[in-house]
Amino acid sequence: MRVAPVGGTAVQDHVALAEIELCGELIIAASAARERLSLEYIDEVLRVTEERRGPAGR
């Protein structure tokens, strides 16, 4: 069995890490909800509307 050295040579996939974080946020929101999540709320949890509006909040 080979183990990656501790020296930081492992490559991190930042996109995959971001997707995992968003999935975690969605799982937390779903587990706390009493009813089915609306599409608008899912967009809010996944920060979709922030991306569409851009940094200026348009």
C-alpha cells in the first residue's frame, strides 16, 4: 500500500472540493426542513442567484 507523503505533493481538485461543500450545505438544509425544499430555496442554499447577479448584486 502506498501513501502520499506529508510534504503536500497531493493534488487538490478545487472544483470537486467546492461541489462537496455545496452538497453538504444542501444535505444540511434538507435534513433541517420539514417539507420538500422549493427550487428557490435550493438556489439560495447553492448560492445560484449570487452567481447570476454577479458581485455588484445586479
